[in-house]
Amino acid sequence: MLFLALETSCDETAAAVFSDEPRAFSNVVASQDELHARFRGVVPEIAARAHLRNLLPVIDQALRQANVTLNDIGCIAVHNTPGLVGALLVGVSAAKMLSVALGVPFIAVNHIASHIYACRLAAGRDIFPCVGFVVSGGHTALFHCQDALTMRLLGGTRDDAAGEAFDKVAAILGLGFPGGPAVEREATSGNPKAFEFPRAFMNDDRLEFSFSGLKTAVLYTVHGQDLSKAKGPPADSELADLAASFQLAVVDVLVAKCKQAMRQTGLKRVAVGGGVIANGVLRKALEEMAAREGAELFIPPMSLCTDNAAMAALAVEKWRRGEFAPLDLDAEPNFL
Ligand code: KG4
Ligand code: ZN
């Protein structure tokens, strides 16, 4: 049984072919980073229009790479929530069209649950129950995942997501977009202890995150508190230390809250997803923490961490339960 999955929730246009094992045969992603870079963030209208242009070629490529045709596809899968509504609608409409044209069912899955399921896909074995940890540009949240489709939110961010904080701090430091990789690169030659940046909720039982205070602390350190007298980007000599100190503040909080979630739930498995896990300092810190806690840590390869359509293999679990989507399914921008 083969599935064709579509992902258009934000600024990546993606399609994948996978089987009900689940096993992925192709995972094609067309990035729009170049289109949004000069705005230093994703522009929803531009994203939706680019999806319209890119989706059919991306689907073609996914089918070709998997060495199949549309006639081999038995089910369509699509992320219909959460995300930018105009962007989501492109994928949802295409999924409905393909479902009708091919005479096959279609299944809607939650993009956040899929980020966690990417770990199951990569592991090739069951990973549930586990703590699910999504750290992306749009979300920073911890879940108690009973199984692939039953997840309870343990806590999320009150303001910025971790990736968003990286992107905004990169802008403050005069680095490129997306900010995460640029900050990490700059940080390699910096001293992470040079600046004492705040770590919100560190000594608090609540599994919540807040990164806007940290972002403001970086802003004031660079420009002073009177922004009307703001200076230009920091001197090169300071840049690396600022990037490294900011990065460590984010990593410290993410790792501490992940550990707290494991202790509170008693779960000894953690499945991590989202683009921020590309960060080497975060990966290493999570690995060390998991080893200390005697826990199993699942981090998929990068192609399955950032937005992609193969992670929608979560649809296989719904297919087993016969949970198909109706043709009047909506795109749902809000979370869960
Ligand atoms: O999951 P993703 O591809 O898209 C969604 O937001 O759904 O994540 C993108 C985010 C961006 O905010 C980007 O700056 C961040 O992941 N990111 C990183 C790194 N690579 C990407 N953050 C920190 N360090 C990185 N190396
Ligand atoms: Zn995502």
C-alpha cells in the first residue's frame, strides 16, 4: 500500500511517497528561504503563491524518485494543521483534488504530531509511549505521547518559539536568515559564558518556555536600553560571544525542560523534532542529558527534522484505524 503525502504548512513545499510499513521511498522538499530572506521572516502571501507554483513539480519529483506513478498510490495524506492558512490551503486543496481524481481516500494529519512521528519513521520500530519535544521556528512544545495519535500537551512557549528567537536574534546581530544556522556558525568561535543572559522558568515546575525576555536582553546588550540611540550591529569581536551566550541560554532551557518532562511523566524515551534540533550544541546537550537520565533519545536525520512530507507517515496509523478525512475538510491554522 503506497501513500502520497503533501506538506505546505509554512515555507517548504514538500511531497513524499511511503508505504504502510511505514517506509519512505522519496522525500522531496522545495525551500522558499531565498524568497523570504530579504523580509527576515516568512511572508504568508508569498509562501502560499510559491506553494501554488512548486507543488505539482515537487509531487512529480517525489513520484519519480520513488519510481512509481499516480496510479500506484492508494491513499493521499496531507498536513491540514497547524500553519499559515493560505499555505495550508494549497496542500489541502491538492490532496482533495488528487483523492477525487484517483478515486482513493485521503487522510489529514497534524503537522506537530508528524514532527514527533518522524522519529518513529526513522527508528523503524515503536517509540511510544514517549515524551515528544517539538522545537521549530513556529513551535516549542513538550507532549506526553501515549501512542502516535494520542498526545497531551505538557507545556509550550508563552511567546516566541525557540527557532523564532534564533531568527530574531540573528536579525539583531546583523546575521542572515534563517537565523539558526547563522547564529550557530558565529557561535563556534565565541565564549558562551561571556554574557549572562536570562533563562526563563528554569527554577519552576511548570513546563513552559519564554524566549522574548532573552531576545530583549540581547537587543539591549547590543544597542543599549534607549533604542532611539541604537548603534549598528555589534563589533566583530563581540559578535561571536553574543551568539554563543544567547545559544547556550536557549539550549540550557530546552534541555532542562525536557529533563523535567521526563521526570514528571516517568517516561524514559524522548522523541525530538523540528528545525532547531539541527543545532549541534543542542543535540550534544540533549544526548548527554538523556545518557545521564538513562533515557532513550530519538532524533531523526536532518531531512526528517525540518519540514517535510515523509513525516506525514503518521497517516499510516490513521489508515489502520480507518480515520479518513471528509472532502469538506478545512485547513486549520491554530494548534491542535
Ligand atoms: O522545523 P522548521 O524547518 O520549520 C518550522 O518552523 O516548522 O524549523 C525552522 C527553524 C528556523 O527558525 C531556524 O532558524 C531554526 O529552525 N534552525 C536552527 C538551526 N537550523 C535551523 N536553530 C538553531 N540552530 C540551527 N542550526
Ligand atoms: Zn514544522
